[in-house]
Amino acid sequence: MREVRKEELMNMFHTQAPISRYFGMRMSFSEDGSAIVELPYNPNLDHALGGIHGGVYATMLDTAGWFTVAVARGDSSWVVTSEITVRYLEPVEKMSLRAIGKLIRQGKRQDVAEMHLIDERDRLVGHATGAFMVIPQNPMTAKDETG
Amino acid sequence: MREVRKEELMNMFHTQAPISRYFGMRMSFSEDGSAIVELPYNPNLDHALGGIHGGVYATMLDTAGWFTVAVARGDSSWVVTSEITVRYLEPVEKMSLRAIGKLIRQGKRQDVAEMHLIDERDRLVGHATGAFMVIPQNPMTAKDETG
Amino acid sequence: MREVRKEELMNMFHTQAPISRYFGMRMSFSEDGSAIVELPYNPNLDHALGGIHGGVYATMLDTAGWFTVAVARGDSSWVVTSEITVRYLEPVEKMSLRAIGKLIRQGKRQDVAEMHLIDERDRLVGHATGAFMVIPQNPMTAKDETG
Amino acid sequence: MREVRKEELMNMFHTQAPISRYFGMRMSFSEDGSAIVELPYNPNLDHALGGIHGGVYATMLDTAGWFTVAVARGDSSWVVTSEITVRYLEPVEKMSLRAIGKLIRQGKRQDVAEMHLIDERDRLVGHATGAFMVIPQNPMTAKDETG
């Protein structure tokens, strides 16, 4: 059941989200439902001093959190990211990155997740927590929703 | 003096930051030193449901905050984004966006800025505050620094 | 109409909230609906080095944000603080403090406010933004609600 | 060595911090260095609807994070709370609370910690992460410092 949901969400991300291809992100789930977002080094996403832009950290952390929360909900409800607090711990240059989500709490109105960003040397380079509002609706109409 | 600094930073962003071209972002400064980041609609940055990905909000808000803080410092010191809290207020589809920075406080060790994200109908669609650590160093070596 | 609501909320805070008396906080509203929380210096709230504890900053900023959001809603709905990001800008010793709320955005499911903390020399010593979830319910039952 | 530091910090909190007595907070450390802040129910800290005020959550979470970071540093440097993001997950009434800190990352200029707030039924009722700036100075002069 949850395996079906994982497949649906992975498929949605890889085939329907233009940003996944444009960045080069791949998403999968661990057995216990943590979303893992991987990004091989993409020089188009560097900032002016040759490091990977902080916006890439935020994008990966947000994505890992959202999918971790979404897969835990099943398909009867939907979530939208409401807020994310991103901490930039280490600068990174010319490296692949991996963001991993972890569900902190599932609630009636909002879920909370924690996300870690790891570089290819296994250093913790970014950290985030996020709040995701629950929308009791079909995903296909959810895009018109506001938080 | 500060006008020279503005030109240097704009030039740095537009000619040396690959992400500015890849997203299609342009950056300028208001008279009073607020950085303004503009992004025409780029379909490559959409999420799976056809809206603009939250990571784009975060990238633009972070960039507007960083440049607002950097121009206020002059060229004798440097800043790195330490943390950013991003609030997603409204979803946006197929629209240009504009992020505007505002300096909240300049400190000895860190600066704080507030950032607004506005869509082409002038709605407030995102909000952020960020902390930017001060690094007393030449920009060209600053890239090896850690927060 | 809104004046009545202001009176109700002020009365509620001063007569029913034990923490208001225990800290020594007083709350009022500006004409445009910003909640203002004032606290004369209370030595019981100092930390070990003689400054005012950061928890006092957070308490005052949270309170100013909550009442600003609550008065703007009128009495047909209720809000609970969902998350608050507090920035400690300056340490303060033996001084009165004043927190002021400002509504950033009113939404269907949550409101966002910004709060400033000012010391008696008019320095900005703390800053916060917060998210407040809307609960479509009578206040008297709202206390059993969860976010 | 670290045991000595633990004793010093516990002693500092219990004998020199007026707020610890005023709230009724006790602080200790786990073997691995997590600060644990405990608070028996204190009706003076309730809000108007009979629950424990959010400012108490923030105070306990901030304290648990600060002491966790401080004990890990030893006595040659000092830290000040720079920012804390507090999430209110569940309301609590008439219960003791326990906040627990966890070091996420130790850096050159700032440390990051995560904190959990647990009620007497072992529910997770609050969560926070915080940034703590490092100040290379003797604690006794640190109180005049600004972030």
C-alpha cells in the first residue's frame, strides 16, 4: 500500500516536476519512509565564488521534507510547505549532495519534518526543519490552494 | 563609494554566478540599498503540479537578503548566509517574481535582513528573515570559509 | 466593533492570564491594531550573568504577535501559535522592554506576524516572525485544540 | 574534566540565575552531554485559557540548547543564543515538562542544537532548533558582549 504511494510520488517527481530534471535531482525513499534527494554536481547551480548556491540547499531540503511528509499521509490528504528554517553549516564546492527527510510529528492540521544535507564526504553541510500544512483534498485540485 | 560597491556586486552576480543565468535572475539595488532580484517566469523551475517550486522562493529571498547585507557592509568585510526562515504564503503559477531585501540590523558578528517576495500582481507570496555572519576577510579567500 | 474586541482581549490577558501578572506584563493596542506588550524590569527574570533571559524575549514577542493576529480576526475564529523564529540582537540588563506586533499576512489557514522588541533606550534588541494557525471555533473550547 | 564543567554550569544555573528559581526549573546533564531542563507544573505560568504559555516552551527549549552547547565547548569559550525557531506541537495543561538538548553541529563561529519538549505523558509537545554564536572570551566579561 505504502509502496504504491512511494512509486506514485517518485514517478510524479521524476516525470512531472520540471525542476527535478533542470537541477538533476533524483528522489527515492528508504524502507522506513524517509525521502532521499540526490544531486550530482551541476555547475549551473554555483554562486559567484564557485560554491553551490544556498538556494540549492533549500530546494533539496524542502523537497526531502515534503516527500517524507507526503508519503506518510497516504493519498487521502495533501500537504503544502508552509515554512522552512534552513541552516547553512558548511560551504560546498564541486560535490554531489544528498538530502534526507525525517518525520518529527504528524498532526491534524500540520506535519513537521527535519532534514539533513550531506555532501559526498559525508559531512553535514545543511540542516532544516519545516512545517507542512495539511490540505484535505485531491492532489489535482490542491494546486489552487493557499496556506 | 557605495555606488561603486553596488556596481561591483551586480557585476559579480550577473557575470560570475552561473545560477543567475540558469534561473534567469537579474539583480539591482534601490537607492537606499535594498537588493531587488527579478525572475521572469521560467517553466524549468516548476514543481509537479505546475506551480513555481518553493526552492525558487528560497533562492530569490536568500539572494535578495545577502546582497542587501553585503552592499551595506562595503568591501572591507564579507558575509555568508547562516540561516534563513522562509514562509510560503501563496502558491504562484506562470508568473514573474520579485524579491526585495531590507536590512533589519547590522551587528559586529552578524547582520539580519527581512525579505519579501512579490508576484506580478503585487501580491505578497513569500516572506523570509535571515542571519548573515560577518567574515572579516577578502572576498576572494572567503569562499574557503565556514560559518 | 474592533474596539470591543480590543477591550475583551486586554481584559482576558490582564485578569485571566496568570503569566501576565507573574512577569508583570501589560498589553494594549495601537489604533491600527498592533499589540504592544510592556514589561518593567523584573529581576526575577534575569539569567545567571545578570541580563534578561532570552525566554523573556520569546514570551513577549510571542504574546505581541498572538494578540495582533487575534484582534485582526474578530471573534468568530481563534488562533494558536504554531511556530516562532526569535532573533536575539542585543543583550539587555536591568531595563524595561516593549514588544510590538505587526500583521504581515492574514490567510485562510494561518496568519503571519512580525514582532520587534525594543529596550528603554529605543534600541531594537530582539526580532521575531511567527505563524499562527486559524481554528474556526469558540475560544472557550479552543483550549482543547491542537495545531 | 567535562564532569567539572557540568557541575559548574549546573551550579551557575541553580544558584545564580533568578529565572530558574522563579519558574522552578532544574537542570542536569545526561552522560553524553545533553542538558535536561525540568519544570514541575507552575500555575503562575499559565495563559488565559488555562494552558502553559508558549513562552515557557521557548524558555525551556532555549535553556536546554544553550547548556548543551556550552558544556560541549569547555571553559575556554562562551556562547550566546543568536536565534531559535520554536514549534508548538501540542497544548499542555497542568503538567510537568522536560526539555532535552542535542548538539547538531559545533562550528568555528557558531554551534547548532536541536531541542525536544516532552510532557509528563511522554508526548512530544514542542520542538526547536537554535544557533548559538561563539564568543572567545571569559564568561565574566561575556555578558557585555553583543551578537
